[in-house]
Amino acid sequence: MSAIKPVNTNEKVIISLITVTYNAADTIKRTLDSIAAQECRHFEHIIIDGQSSDGTIALVNTYKANNPHINIKVVSEPDEGLYHAMNKGLKAAEGKYVCFLNAGDSLHDSTSLYNVMKRTEVHQHLPGVIYGETDIVDNKGIFLRHREKKAPEHLSWKSFRQGMLVCHQSFYALREICPEYDTAYRLSADFDWCIRVMKAAKQHKLPLVNTHLVLTDYLAEGMTTKNHKASLKERFRIMAHHYGYPTTFLMHAWFCIKSLLTH
């Protein structure tokens, strides 16, 4: 890998936002509106659609026509599932940083991308990850609660032994160190991917930077939420792979005890 160069703020694309869609006409508008409202313009928006049949693409085309100032890339074709589509987004990305924003999720406010971008200018080395907090919203975009798991002050790849402390949508990863998603995982490849990104950051001695801000509003009914038990089993496998079975078993035993104590 070549030396990691600092961000040039004259570059047009510093952040690549990637949204994967399939029949998302009921939820995509809020996502698109939040991106169009950004004060920072140093980004691109990549939309990878699984050939929707419900009007999603019509909404995307309207968004593209109404926002000629935004670099918007749209691909609509059959794919082999969510994480295969996310890998296509990674390959299409040109920004220094990538972030995946699902249909229905939205950037928290109009300064979100600006606040992420500013974190690239104040460190001797480019951060490997820039991260923040997440709020949970309903299918109308109405605030429900703050995410229960809080982003730690000092994040490392070992932090995820405690679970996914940083939501995938509030995790901006330096593209140059990003691996592809492991499509052997059907529901929790994002959990594995974040750990591998943080391991790569450690290998290259790059800081992980906490913005101390809410960056994303996350739609409560995501795919993982709808398949909760299967997702937890997959996460156990991922944790065992990265942290070993003894540590993973002990951590899950503690999760169970803590759940009993708080109910």
C-alpha cells in the first residue's frame, strides 16, 4: 500500500456516501433529502439499486435532476444480495472516506458531512475512522431514542467485544484501508467489516477519531432488526473469529446476566 496522503480540501470528493436500495420507495426520500441538504459539497452519492420495481428509481432520478451540483452515481441492476451490492459501491467510490447510509436512514443535520470533513484537517495523520453517535427514528423520521450503545471515547478494534458500539451508518472509513465485505455473512457482514477496518487502521498506525456528535438518524426497522436472532448468531461467529471463543463466550454470558439484572 502506498503512503496515505492527507486530504486536499480543494478536491471535489472527500466523502463517498453509498446507499443500497431495493424497492425502497417508501423510505428513500428522507435519505435523499438529508443528503441534498448538506452544507458541505465535497462528496459523492453512490446509489446501488437491485433493479427495484416500485418507483424507487423514479424518486432517485428526480433527486438527481433537482441536484445537479451533487455528484450522483446510480447503478440499477440485479445483484446477489445486500453485501454484494455494498461491495459494488466500494468499487465505484472515489472519495477518501466511505460511509454506508441505508434507505430510510438520514444524515442527522445539514452540517453532518462538514463536521466529518473537518476532522480530517486537524490530525498529523489521516484518521483511519471518523465516528459518532446515532439516533433511532421511526418510519416517519420521528425521533424515538438515542441508540443504547454509546460510541466509546477511544475506539479500537477490540471495542466491538462489547458489541457494535458504533453504528455502521456513523462510521466513516478511510477508503484506502477498506476491505471488501465478506459475503459469506448474510446479516452481519457490516459488524465484521468494521472490525477489519479498525484492524487495518491499527496496522497503519492511524487514529480513530470521535466527533462527539450525532451523525446519523437510523431507521428502527432495518434488515438486521427484522432478523434479530439469526443476526445475533452470526455476530457470535464473527466475534469468535476475531476475539476467540473463550472471550466471546464470557462476553455473551455477561450480556445475559446484565440483561437479567436490568429487567
